[in-house]
Amino acid sequence: MKTLINEYRIQTRISEMAEEIDGYYYGQDWYRHTNEPVIVIGILSGAIFFMADLVRQLSIRTKLDFIRASSYPGETIIAKELKITDAPILPLRDAHVLLIDDIFDTGNTLRATKELLTWSSSKDIKTTVLLRKPDKAPSDITIDFVGFDIPDKFVIGYGLDYDGEYRKLSYIATLE
């Protein structure tokens, strides 16, 4: 295991991202005039630590919900078929959604969850990821807020796992 991004860099970047996200929403007419909460949806299980730290730093009004999706079952480092097992429970019709995921690599998870949320008649969906693998990520999916661009290596920590382990690490590491 080799540290790729230490805890200090993660927390510093999350603070910067919170400012970027707040700035975006405060700049929207609908938010300034209605002060409607943004529905923040985290993709479980990987996004939980990132989502918790990010949401605590946002000053915009939010409501939280989750969706459970996985494409790396068990002891594998190769993406398999995506499975969505739990959908959000908050009403999303005419809602403004901020979708949070841990990593953007194949694009399968974000594509499927965003498609699912679009069917719910949300007004708009913005996407946020802590990590992006630009050499692997498909160009047809736009990520609105990105924490770090990383090389195409299998990573663990800060919510990312290998066979259910290593999520609790406070940093991002490569699994050698």
C-alpha cells in the first residue's frame, strides 16, 4: 500500500470544493429567490466519508439522501455489471440534486444513477466526485465538481474499498 493523497490534502480540497459548490448555488437565481434546499444524494458505500465531510462544510440549505450502487463486488479490481439496489426516498420531482460519488473511472455508476434520477423529473442534477481517472473516464459524462485527478490505478481508503476493507483509512492509497 502506498499513500497517494494524504488526509491534509483531502480535507483542504474538500474545503475548496465546498466553496465552489456554495458559489455555484448562490449564483443561481432559483436559489437566491426560493432558498429551496439542494437534495444531496450520496452513492453508497464509497461516497459516505467524502459526502459527510463535504456537506458539513456547505453553507447552502441541503437535504440528504442516498442511493446504493456497486460495480466492484468482492475481491475484484475489475468493474463488473452495475447493480443499483436502493433508490433515494426523498421526493425528487422538481428538485435540484447534487449527486456525490467517490470516484469517476468507467462512468458506469454515474451514468446509471444520473439516468435514474433524471427519470424522477429532477430540475437539474450536478455531479461531484472526489477522484477522477481522466485517462479512463468517458468524455461523454461531465463532472461538475472534481476533487483530484489521479492515475489509472486501483485505490483504497477514504471510502474506497477492496473486498469491504480499507474504507476507514483517512487517506487515499494505491493497492500494490
